[in-house]
Amino acid sequence: MKTQTLNVGLVGYGMAGRTFHAPLIQAAPGLELTTVVSRDAERVRADLPDVEVLSRAPALFARPDIDLVVIATPNDTHFPLAKAALGAGKHVVVDKPFSITLSEARLLKSLADEGERLLSVFHNRRWDSDFLTLEALLQAGTLGRVVALESRFDRFRPEVTDRWREHHRPGGGIWYDLGPHLLDQARALFGMPKAILLELATSREGAEVDDDFLALLEYEGLRVTLQASSLVAAPTPRFAVHGTRGSYVKYGLDPQEAWLKAGRTPAPGWGEDPLPGCLTLRDGGEPELVSREHAGLPGDYPVYYAGIAEALLHGTPPPVSVDEALEVMTLLEAGLDSYRQGRWMKLKESNGLRKRLHAH
């Protein structure tokens, strides 16, 4: 592309669009948020007075001046909106999950390939502080050969609110809300598992959809446990990872979401987590174990849209590829099959543990 600034249209201005996408798009060099599609024009204008507001997505897709469309709407609308945007010749970013079904996601990939358009999914938690820290520890072999990873994303939300995620509709529930985050992180660390086992629960009074899940991923010599719940009030480890040389345990969530909700924008010091993790290792080969704080790496959500701009302007690979997003959809769908059938679901293709994460 000749232009050095790409015009972006955002579809949806709910929690995802307002909290994550709008501020991160605005922070990205080479991108300009010019248009938002929302039924609540006053809310958009209060936050973004210089941005045009449209009431319907087709009007945005018909605009020749829009280069990139970002879809931050309820999960069951991702497929028809992304399909229409790609059909109009737009590059597209979709909030996670990619779609409701793997077949829909594969069709979107085909449309993007045929039209030579960029298509990416916003798997932002690859740039959480604790995840980047864990990734670096594994790459360095600090924990030795990893034998167990527990990844939890717990909340205490005992009241069921009137949100689309809480209603019985395709893409509702906690598995489609938090499952994509935890699955993508596991996949990024270790590749695709051999099999998945999922248990879903509906625990809160008046809940219509799943609000608790436990997923096990089978790898060679490694057990990965993924959990999320809406009824956990006490602190639980975000990560607990154990290997032949020691353990890494981290409490507390990456701070970037809370900062964005509070209206903060990326600035120097962005992403630094005030809660360090804990490394427990043998000290210098001695038999005694020593525990110490491990501050880790800063989180970096802004890198996603900076990477999208680089991909469109300079042809670099996007920060999240379509094939990576398809792997997450494969796991989401296989998990549901596991739950419905009450058994482990084997995955047809598995690349096992990534060798780069083995201790040398």
C-alpha cells in the first residue's frame, strides 16, 4: 500500500470494542480509527468525538476509504460480519473467538485467501505479562523439562447479569469467553495436544449457560490443566508450572485490562505487573530449594495492532495468523465434543511439544 496511514472501521462498541480495540487501534502507528458502527451513537461520541458513527455495518463495508474492519460484536455475529467485510474487499480483524464453529472459521480463511486480504484474530493474552514471563522461562530451560502446567482464570461474579454472554445462544458461556485465551496460550507454548477432555458446569443461581470449566490437554510427558470459574472469591494461581528443575507460580491477573477499563492509554511503563511471580529452584545445584520473587517481563497489548499495521503496510507476518486461530477453534470444538460425549477427544493432527521449550 502506498499510504502510510490506514483507515480503520470498528464494528461494535460494547466491552470489547470500547475497552480493548478502540484505544489500542488509536495507539498503533499507521492506523487511524475513523468510523465506529454502534446503535449507541451518544456513547461513542462521548469517548471519541472526532470519529464518525454509523448505525449499520453494511454502510461501513461499502465505504471505499476504509482499509481495515475490526469486528468486536457478540460471538454469533462474527462469521456473517467477517464474511461480508471480506466480500467487500476489506482486511479484517475479529475479536476472539474466531467464530462459533470450525467450519465457519475455515470458510473465512478461504475467503481471505481468495481475496488476498489479511484476516487475523485478537488473541491479546499472548501479550500478558505473566504469559510472556512464562514463555521466556520455558525457552531458557529455567524449569527444566516441564511436566505440569495449571492455568486458571477465575472471577467472583455470583450475580447473573443481563448480557449476551449470559444467555443461551450460540457462543455464550464461559468456554467461548475465556476458553480461547487459555487454549491459545497453551497452544503457543506447547503446540497442539494429542487429546482434550472438557467438563462444563452451570453453578450460579439463575445461570442459563456454563460458568465453570475444567479442561485437560494431553501431551507427551506433560499434563496441562485449564480452569475458569465465575464463583471463586479467594485468590488462585494464574499459572502454576512444574518442571524437573523447579516451579513457577504466579498470582493475580495481568493489569492491562483493568488499566484500559479505567481509561488509561499505553505510555512508558505500560504492562509492568506489580505482582511478581515466584520461582522455586535448587540453588547452584545444591539439594535445598530456594524460592525468590521473579518480576518478569512487561505485558504488551499494543504490539498486536502495531503488528497488524506492519503486516498491511510492509508485508510482515500478522501477529496472529489465521492458521493459529484455526487451531484454537479446533480445540474449542473438540472440547465441546468431549463434554457432550463424556470422553477424551483425540485430535487428528498433533505436533506435540515444541522442541524449543525443552531444557538443553
